[in-house]
Amino acid sequence: MKKILIIGGNASIAKNLIDKLLQQNEYEIHTLQRVQVQNSKNIYHHQTDYKNIDQYKELIQESDYIFYCIGITNGTEKEIQSINIELFDRFLKYFKQPTKIIFMSSASPMYNNNSYAKSKLYAEEKLKDSNLNFIALRPSVMYGPYDRNNLVKISNFIKKLPLIPVVAPKHKIQPVFMPDIADLILTAITENKFTNREYIISGPKQFDMYKLFTLLKMKFKLKRPLIPVPLILVQTVVRFLNIFIPAKYLLAYQVLNIKIHPPFDSSDAIKDFNFKQTPFEVGILKD
């Protein structure tokens, strides 16, 4: 059996990939993660605080494929430097041929120049400068099974309010369904296709935030009215609250870094991996 190591096994996208791999019954799966999880058939979980990764050198170098999906979006520059850059460098020194790498990057570098975006670009460039075979995936906002952020936080927020505030109602988003990303990764593995480049991974089309909130309202059968709220007002409030409340409780990164950008183009991923794009209207009902 081919051995696959998932670094960051508790991530939502990692769990979606694990589901797909277990359906194949052709892979020995290992995960590294902070939380303790019980092993089961063909899957072995290794709990770690990532302070001593030397103990996993043999596992890393015996793996046929490595899916690297560790990273933080909300955090100080020091935290992003430590986790997104320094930890990546510590793992990278153990990545050797013929192991193939799938790196979970972000679409953020296409329209942002903040610390998070720079950290993803840094890792992509380090892979390009190596002699490794890899693909780097740049997803837009992800949603779907196991999601603990993004749409889940928005959904939990609107369920508690008598009115539903629609932040930046005209802002466009293009969410991508996580099982579709997992299918792409499985295709790369089964076809052994590693092209040493990055790919944009998004949903099929943009739509505005007002439509997003309308669909969420329909999904949860809420009868409360939608109240459009200008982005600049929300950003001002978030900046103020961020003084007193940790950013992770405010979706501060997502709100403060909302940027206008052209639609994402996933045509290269469609061509190379037959990437399927589930429409949001369909995916949200599967979640």
C-alpha cells in the first residue's frame, strides 16, 4: 500500500481528504496533529506539539505522498512567522525525493500583501527552489464537511440575532467545496501528476454577500429580515473591538482583509486534474 502522511491532520480539508482516501482502501494513512485521535483500519494518528519533529524523520522520508496543510490566518506576525514559515522550514529539510508534496497554500497572495499572504508565497517559493515534485493549491474561501470557520462562524452568528446583518452586501465571493479539493488531490495521487506549480482552486462563479446570507437564511429556515451593513462601518467596529477581544472570536482577519478582486480562474486545475466545481447552491445543502 502507498503511504500518505498528512501534516495537520485535524484541519477540515485534511479530514475531507481522509474520507476520500479511506473509500479507496488502497493507502496507509498517517497524520500528525495536536489532538489525540484513536487509530483505525489503515489510518494512524500521531499526536504532537510539533516541537520535536526529528522523531518523525523516518515516517516523513518513507511516505510516498505528503499533504501539508498546517497554517494560521488569524495571528500576530510573530505567530504567523513561527507556524507558517519556521515550522514549514523545519519539515522541508526532511522532504526528499521521491516523495511527492501537496501543499495547501491560499488565494490570498493574489490580492493581499499581508503577513499571511507573504508566508504562503514564501513556502511556495521554497518548494520551487527545491528538487521536489509538488503541487501548491490556492483555494478561495473553503466550506463543507468538518468546517469550523468561515461559513460555520457566519451561520452561528446569524442564528443568534433577531435581525441578520449582511456585512459588505455587494462584496463578491467565490467559495470552494472542500470535497472537490479532496477529489483533486486524490486525482493528483492516483495519476501521479505533480507539475511543480501552483493552482487556483475556487467555486464556479462569484456571487455577492447578500446572496450568501439569503442562501444561509433559506438553509436554516430563518424568517428574520436581512439588513445590509456597509463594509467600512463593520471594519471600524472590528478594529475597535479587536482592542479588547481576541481576533479569533471576531473573524477579524476575514473582515479586515476583504478585498475586491476579479473572479478566480480554475481552468488550469480543470484541465490538469479534471477539477469539478460544485455550485454553492448545491454544496451548501450537502454540508
